[in-house]
Amino acid sequence: AEANLSTFEGMIEDFAAAFRLFITDLTGTKQYACGESQGKFVGQVSAAQSQLLIVKSKAIALRNYYHNTLKPSVKSLRTTCKEAVAAASQEAK
């Protein structure tokens, strides 16, 4: 379970870095005036769009990892804890 959590945290950091790069690319368009920059504005917007696709794919990977790996692992741990508590309370009686 700890390995799953470490993997998830790494995926979150990777997503955050990709998102920051997208924002940097997007704010980079401010330095160009549309129609007066010989295509640099369009190039910057295109770079931001490409980065946004990467961000979206990382978000989907995060969601899938949570639903398919992390959530079942937590449910299993919860069941194990409940069983241990029930067994301990039976022994105490």
C-alpha cells in the first residue's frame, strides 16, 4: 500500500510540473501581439495546446490509478483493520 501511495505521489508531482509548464507556455503568449509577431504568437499558442494535451493525459492516468489501484488497496486495508478490531473484541470477551 505504501508503494502505491509513493507511486501516486510521484504521478501527482509529474502532473503538477506538466501543468506549470502549460501555464508558462500560455502566459508566454502575452509577449506577442497577434498579427504583429510573424507567427510567434501562433507558435506559442500551439505549444500551450500541445502541453495541455499532456496535462489532460496525466490527469486521466491519475484518475485511473486512483480508481484501479489506490482505492481498492485502501478498501482492503480498511477491511483488514475491521477484521482485526472484531477479532480483538472477541478475544476481550
